[in-house]
Amino acid sequence: MDIFEAMALRRSSRAYTTEKVSAEELEKLLFAANSAPVGGAHYENIHLTVVQEPALREQLRAAGAGANSSADPFYGAPLVILVSARARQSSPGVEIANAACLVEHMHLAATALGLGSVYIWGCLPGLRADAALKTRLGIPDGFEPLSAIAVGHVAEAPAPRTFDGQYACDLFL
Ligand SMILES: Cc1cc2nc3c(=O)[nH]c(=O)nc-3n(C[C@H](O)[C@H](O)[C@H](O)COP(=O)(O)O)c2cc1C
């Protein structure tokens, strides 16, 4: 699949089968993350956490669900990859942009692999507030999980997107 096909097919998937993501697929997702741009090339400020082990995956679910205790903010996807980052005083906000770049690269790679995926943001305050879980996950001091992606197999492939130019775009050619 070429990159434009992957872009056309990329959609947020919110229902998954229980089939695990294979080691080969995970390797490609991590290749995608590692090839994303990072502000100032400060790669030392990024930390990835890959969770597919069911007991830990369940702890992530519980922390993300918070008061809504039975919900799964990762929609049953077997694999969750957290992108944690460390802020840089000299470049305010760059850590959020960096995390987004990594997630989007993985989102497109997942699509190219025929996997479903969805960008995860809304439930992450619950993870950031859980110091014990962050320690259990090995997230280093000074790093916070700022974005994540849930990945898995989907029963039904999404319909290809047709370009509908949804953004206002002024052209000065
Ligand atoms: C920064 C960001 C945060 C997002 N957070 C969530 C989230 O927490 N949970 C979720 O289900 N989808 C999340 N999404 C997915 C968007 O809802 C989705 O991209 C949007 O509805 C457009 O649909 P599409 O991805 O199928 O094109 C997020 C997307 C972005 C870019």
C-alpha cells in the first residue's frame, strides 16, 4: 500500500477483535514511531511504552476509565502504545507536538498493515495521575504520557476516505 492509499484508508477504529498484534507488526509500528520528526532532534525526551500483556492492559483501562469504571477508553484494542515525553523549557509545548508526530506515524503504519487504530488523548489525565502505574510501566521521572495509540484487528475495514477538503485553505500561488 502506498502512503496516499494509507492516508485515504486511515480512520479511527473503535471496535476490535481479540486477535493480538504480532511481533512483526509491532516492529513496523515502532519503526514508524522511530522515523517521526522530533523537535530539535531531542530524541532523549521521548519514551515509548508498549502494553499488550493482559493484566497490565487491564490496569491501563482502569486508570483511563476513572470514575466511569467499566468503560474501556481503548475500545478493546489488545495493544496500547503510550508516548511519554519530557518538556523543554526553551521550547514550550514541543513535547505535545512530538508525541502527536509519533502517534500519527504509527496510525498510518497501522493502516498500511491492515490494522485498526485510534489516537488516544482524552483518558490520559487518569494515567498521568496514577504515580504507581507510571512506576510500574517504567515511565522515567520527568516524563508524562502525553498521547497514545490503541491498535488491533478490526472485523470490518473502514471505507476509503474521499478528499472533501474539510479545512478552509487559502491558496497564494
Ligand atoms: C489529538 C487527538 C486526540 C484524540 N483523542 C481521542 C481520544 O481520546 N479518543 C478517541 O476515541 N478518539 C480520539 N481522537 C480521534 C478523533 O476523534 C478522530 O480523529 C476524529 O473524530 C476524526 O475521525 P477519523 O480519525 O476517523 O478521521 C483524537 C484525535 C486527535 C488528533
